[in-house]
Amino acid sequence: MARRYRYIDFEDRKRIARLWPVGTPAQVIAEEIGTDLATISRELRRGYPGKDGRNKRPAYNPVIAQKAVDAGIARRGRKRGTGPGVAV
């Protein structure tokens, strides 16, 4: 199967925020969103607010993750030919 590279958006981050705290494995989240497991792992680190959730899993906050992505884009810019509406 060919790999699909894409950026995850805020809707995907909200989906991660719903699935992760209830114990859904990262691999299942990756399959549901349609991305690689490594992308989900990086995303979970990006959205970590510095504390654990109720079930002792690291918490995930989609707003923190989105702010981190926006700050990175502002710092280095978005690559040409990427972003919403661009076919990959």
C-alpha cells in the first residue's frame, strides 16, 4: 500500500482528543484518521499539556497542538504546494 502524506487538521485533532482518553490505541486512531502511526505519536506529544489524564495516560489538548503547528508555520512558513485544497 502506498503511503499517503497529509497534514492533519483541527477536526482530526478533535477526533484524537475524543478517542485517546477513552483508551483507543494510537494505531486504531491512525487507521481511522487515515495517517501513519508516527504522525499520531508526534501529534500526541505536540498536544501534551504537561499532565496526565484521568486514566493515567498522557493528556492531549487539540488547541495546544494546533497552536504549536501554527507557531511552526509562522516561524518557517508553509511549503509551496501544500495546505488545504491542494492535491497530494
